Amino acid sequence: MFIDRISIFCKAGDGGDGCVSFRREAHVPRGGPDGGDGGKGGSIVIRASHDVSNLAHLLGHKFWRAESGDRGKGSLCTGRSAYDLEIVVPPGTLIFDTDRGHLLKDLANDGEVLVVCKGGRGGAGNRRFVGPTNQAPREYGKGGIGQQRNITLELKVIADVGLLGKPNAGKSTLLSRISRAHPEIADYPFTTKYPNLGMVTVGESHRFVVADIPGLIEGAHEGVGLGHEFLKHVERTRLLVHLVEPQPMDGSDPIDNYHILRKELELYDPGLASRPEIVVITKAELPDAQTAKELLEESIGRPVRLLSAVTGQGLPELLRLIVQELDRLPKLEPAAPTVPPEEAVTMDDEDAEPQEVETATEVDGEAL
């Protein structure tokens, strides 16, 4: 199962209350206050990792709650702080605040983290309230309330190269020939139900990621077929390789198929129309492949490559061309957060709210 969008509720742990305690020990008169601080509540952290490929592992786990910190104890013992709760997502996951709609962060790279909800700070024990005029304080700090929010996780596959084409254009076959990916391959349309990624190595110094984007058809930008669910994954590719079948199974014209798909990209996002593109006629072993290549070159006014993933014809030349194009193209920058600066959450920030102070009515079960 491939899941690229999911909404969850996150609640960080509350901080533990401070302790009201007085030292009581034989032969130590007036031992004084020795109440310890409460422990911090656990935060909720989202981390990007290549260990997962999509968000399917989060399906069925809608509520995420971190543990709260323990309250302080006597003898100046601080309560135990709770561990942070970590949610693992694939690189390329965008994190949105569901209620406000703004982007918190784009976890584009492996190892990047975001604290979406910060745990409450621990309350102060009565030892911290000692002063010249308050030698035996009964006050203590209440533990801070952990943050909570609804968030939406949206995966947009990050790849250097995106393979585009109508159903049965040969995208999965090409991906299986140039990488170790094993996409489903069959002689019927819509074989691929979700994007497949493959790592391609050319020579000793060039490596790039290729994404096989599921087949797009006319009207995909309006929700027709399967492609509308995956058009967003094209946005995160630096280079497009457009595969055109010379003899489509449905009897359609290959030249029209190319222009239809280009129009779908433009209608979905005008910026995709200007994305660098390599056009390839696939299945070069078919008799009409050369004719289709010449007609398409005449139609678009630029070179078209001829390729056979079955026999390997044109494969080395295509890989060399992809490497050349990627070397001159800049890296894609992660999406900029839209969250207001005052709402940003970081690990090191202290709670802005003043600590709530209460007065104890008993110590160790005895009324004061």
C-alpha cells in the first residue's frame, strides 16, 4: 500500500509538578525545604529517514501522545523526564498545521527533524522559593502543559529524474533495466499503482534517483484516471524523461499523446512546462518506432531519442545524456515554511508562559 497523505493528532507530555518537602532527619533541626523539581514532558519529534518509503506505516495510528514527566521528590530529587516520541517519515515529507493551513517544514533530507509539539517544562520544587522572608516555603510550581496540534503529513517524492508517459509507455521496464527497482510490469494499462524509486549508478562518480510516475491520461489534472493522485510527485524532480510509445495499444496517435500529456502538466502547474525534458521514443524494436521518432522531432522541433529497454538499444546514450543534464541543473530547494516566526517550535526554547505557582496544603500526607 502506498500512502502519501495522512492527518494525525499530536499531544506532547505535560511537565511534572514540583515537590513540597522538608528535610526530616534525626539530630538535624530545622533541616529546611528540600523539594525537587518536576521532570520535563516528552516532545513529539518527526524525523526523515530512508528506512521508510511512504506513510503507510502511520495508517491506523491517528493519535500520538508523549509521556508526561514525573513530579519531583524530597531530598532535592528531580522527577524523571519523559522520552521524546519520534515519528519516522520518508524524506520529501511536508508537515502542515492542519487547523491553520501553514507549512511547518519540508523534511527534504535524510536525518532532518522537526519538533511539532514541545513537552511541558517541569514545575519548581519548594526549595527554589526560599528567600530572606520565606524560609519555609509551601509554594511549588505546576508542571507546564505539553503542546498539542493537528498536523497533516504530505509526501512528495524527491527524485532527480521523473519518468513520464501514458500507460504502457515502458516506464517500469526502463526503471527495472537501469536500477535495482522491481516495479510491476505487465501488458495492460495502469500496471503501476504508485511511484517507484530506483537508484541509478553511472560509472564511478555519478548516482541519481529515478522516479517512475504512474501513467497519466487526458484529464488527469481534473481527477481522471490514476495520474491525478501522483502529479504532485513530478514537482520534486529536476529533470523529466518523457517516454512515448510508437504503437499505443489503444490505437491513438503517439504525437498527440505527447502533446496531451504536456498539456496536462501545464494545466496542473505551469512551472512544470518549463522543466528540462528529454523526449524518448520507446520500444525501438517495433517497426514504426523510427517513423514515430522523425514525426515527433518535426512536431516539437528538437531531438528525440530512440530507446529499447528490452534490447538495450540507446540505453547507454540516454544515461550519459541524463548525467550531462543533471550536472548543469541546480539542486531543488526545500519548500520554505509559511509558519509565523512567533509560532515556530524548537527543541531549545523555554516555555514563554510564566510558571503557575500553588501553595501546598499538606506535606507527605500531613496537613500543614
